[in-house]
Amino acid sequence: MEEQFSFLHLHSSLAALLIGWLLDLLLGDPAWLPHPIVWFGKAIAACEHRLNKGAHRKLKGALTAISLILLVFALTWLIRHLLSTLNFQFSIFNFQFSILFDAVLIFYCLAGTTLIREVRAVFLALDRSLEEGRKQVARIVGRDTSELSAQEVRTAALETLAENLSDGVIAPLFWFALLGTPGMLAYKMVNTLDSMIGYKTARYKDFGCWAAHIDDIANYLPARLTALLMVLPYALFNFQFSIFNFVRVNGRHHASPNSGYPEAALAGILGCRFGGPHYYFGELFDKPFIGNNERVLTTADMKTAVRVNRTAEVLMILLVCAWLVVRSIW
């Protein structure tokens, strides 16, 4: 009986993973489809508006972050548990509601296709005019884009492509492998909290402090795994094993303890320079540079970066599938 349960759990997990991933490959994030991340954002904004004032802002921010993360995990687990009873009731028809539920959540949590589309759109817009490029890149970065040069627009887009490969693909899959879809969706809440309030500005430095630290912890391993998945195929096919040392050294040249590693991986592969000072919410942040080659970035670099992202994504899917098989044997 235990072996049968393990097999069924493996079957449902693999089926949900592959269906959700294929949906992301085919559809991305359609604008017309309601998205749970939008709901997360509204909940965070409401809490921030109500609580980010007066005394004890750090404590209120901590309670907000922890409560929202636990709430998402608990609600997702509860819905899956209720659906598992429906699986049993409708087993005569061999229909599993939990597979459908998990597949939809995985589809929502993965952002690989949308990210690539957005970055491609930045380069296409920049081919038309600098102003269009600035407007397009503003959709995917938090920095002020109004004064960016063409080179800075391309750099911002490729940095985002690398960083969000971790946040939008590898990390969600990592937490799915460990904690299933409840953990995956809870991670997305962590990431949304950080993207909205995890800044060291006057407004957010206290209230968003815990959100930023929780995000750092949740992304510590996924960010480094992302960098490894990016550079490993490059190193093997090009016999450029020095890139591992490049990532090790330059991955620490970032304000974030994590974002620098995937950015360093892509900078090493492209032989370019990322980082430097940027404006966020009207304040200048003097970020260190990643790499030393100041060469001009091109559309060909974007195409290479997209291939790197897709390769790393496929490798991660294979790793998670292998992990699910091994776990079912245990």
C-alpha cells in the first residue's frame, strides 16, 4: 500500500510539473487571465498602507511578511487537501483534481516565457527609438529609466533576464521540489513582498526589512544553483572552466547577497559588464560593477542570453523530475 501511494504521488507530481511547465512555454502570462501575484500585490499594498506608519514599523513589517507567507502556504495546503478527497470520490473516473490544481499553480508561478518575451520586446523597441526602449524596459525593472542610454537599457534588460531566471523559474521549482505547490506559492509571496517593500529607501527600510531578509534566505541556494545551471553547459562545450572562478569572485559584487551570482554568470558568458549606479525611487544607489569589459551589447547578446536561460530552465526541470523519482523510492 505504501509503495502504491508513493507511485501515485510521484505520478501526480510529475504530471502536474510537466503540464504546468508546458503551459508556461506555450502561453506565458496572458494579460487577460487573473493572476494570484496581482492578488498578492494588492494584499501587500493594503497592509503597507495601513501599517507602515507611526512607531514599531520594523515589527509591523515582520508580522505582515510572516503572516502573509504562512497564510498563502496554509490556504494552498488546505485546498489541496480538500481536492484530494475529491480525487478519492471520483477515482472511478480516474480524474485527479489535485493534479489540475497543482498544474495551474505551477503555470502561474513560472515566468520564464513572459520574461523572455519582455526582454526581446525591449531590444525590438530600442531598435525603433531610445524613448521606446526606455518605456519598454521600465515594465521589468524597478530603477528610473528616463535618463538611461541605449547601452544602459540593454544592460538593464539582460541583468533582469539573469536575475529573474532565478526568481521566476529556478527558485519556484526549487521550492516545489522541497515543499510542493504550497511551498512554491509561498515563495512567490516572499518574492512579491521583496519586490514591493524590500528596499532601503526612507519609506521601506524599516517596514520592508524582514521581507528583504526572508527573500535573501529563500533565494540563497536557488541563486547559486541558477548560476551553476547557466555556466555549466557553457564551460563544458567551450572548455572555459575559468568562468566558475569569475562567477565566484564577481557574484559577490552586488548589493544583494544572491542576485549577483546569476548576473555574474551571464556577464561571464557574454564577456560584458553589468552593475553600476542606478536610481530607485529618486535615490541613487551606487552598485558595484560585475565584470570589466565595457563593450557595447547587441541583439546577438540577447539571443545568446535567451538560449542560456532556456537551457538552464530545461536542466532544472530534469533535476526536479529526477529528485521526485528519488524521493518516491525513499
